[in-house]
Amino acid sequence: MQSRVFAPDVVPYRLIIAPLGTNLLKQALGFREASWNQENWDYVFQDGILEYQGTKIPIIWLGFNDRRIVIQVQGDSSAAGAAYSSVRAQLAKLSPDYQDPEPLLFSEETSCYARLDFAWPALLSPVLVEQVTRKINDLSTEETELAVKGMTLRFTLGTMRKDSLLNDYGVTIFDQTVAIEPKVSVPLSEQMYFTYSPCDSDTHLGLVAELEASLSNKAKRSEQIKGKRRAQRKLRR
């Protein structure tokens, strides 16, 4: 997902929400519908299609308010950028002044599902995993057996504004999140994870690859140590 925040009166918002602008974007990018988001009152287009490098990239949604344009695609950062370029071209038809305005703030977020080479306990302290496992066994009964079904690991990143220009224009920067967790409704044994970060797609995939390599090697070293200890105990006997 890519978000762009502009100075006041840059985004031709009133033209976008009018029938002319709505129909123009629907026809250009094949959006199924446009409606108001009841939570933040953004004007949102959904289920569009972008022809990009010989393939069709789904545009999940495109949202507008009077200062911000947010776009989410099922693809990488370059596809999201191409989708915005297409949107920008249509907005220039509505408002000739909207050619290539520079946003005050540009941000990206990436999420994906991936099967990774480590089990969920590798994400947590062994002491915590042991305590949880022991408590689960204590709470299990002959009639009911308990087991870990899922877990969530999220980090909240606070953001401090260093650019006085953002303060001058009253731009609010919200906290960001880094997350990794087993995919909901998928057995933990499948090792399928949901990952999310406030990064472009290449950086995000690099972070996931580094995490997998680190935790996979850690798990292998742990198993090797356990194997050596078992072998030593057998020799002592």
C-alpha cells in the first residue's frame, strides 16, 4: 500500500467525488464500485484492474480525502507506483493543475503470506514457550485437551516528525507496526505466516528472508545441542 499526503487544495477532491470524476476513474481502471468509508469518510474505489508489464494487477482499493491518496494493489511496490501514475493521469484530465505534484509525505506498507522454515516457538523466548506449554498441560482434562492454536507478535513503532514543513502543514504521522504471526485458520504445523511492515516490497521481503535464515539456523543449532546432550547422557549410562 502506498499513501501520499499533499498540501491543501492539491488533490481535486470535489471533482473526484462528483459523478464526472467517479465515472472517469471507474472506466479507466475498471473499478466495480465507489462509496464512502464509514470509519474515516474517505471516498473509496474498489476492485480495479491495472494492465502492467503484460499482466493484470488487481487494485484492491483506491482512497481519497481532501489531502491524501492511498492505493493498495496485489503486487509489488513498482506495480503500486504504476497504479498511482495511472490515477494521476486521470486526475490531470479532471484538473489540469494536477500534473505531477510532490507529496508532503509518502509512505508504504507491505504485507504477505509465506511458508517459512521455522516453527512458531522460534519467535518467542524458550522460557515463555515452556511455561505456556506446561500451563496448557495443567489445564487439559480427560474430556478436553488444550493446544496452542495461534499467536501474534507485533511491534509498534513510534514516529517523531523531524521535518518542520510537516508541522507547518499540520500533517499527522501515526504509529506504525511490524508484525509476524501464523496465518489464521491454518494449522501451526504448516508454518504459514502473515508478515507486515511499513516498508516497500523489496525491503519487506528482504526482512522476511533475513528473519527466516536467522531463526531457521537458530532452530537447527538448538536441535544439534539437544542431540549432543542426549548422546552424552547415553554415554554416561
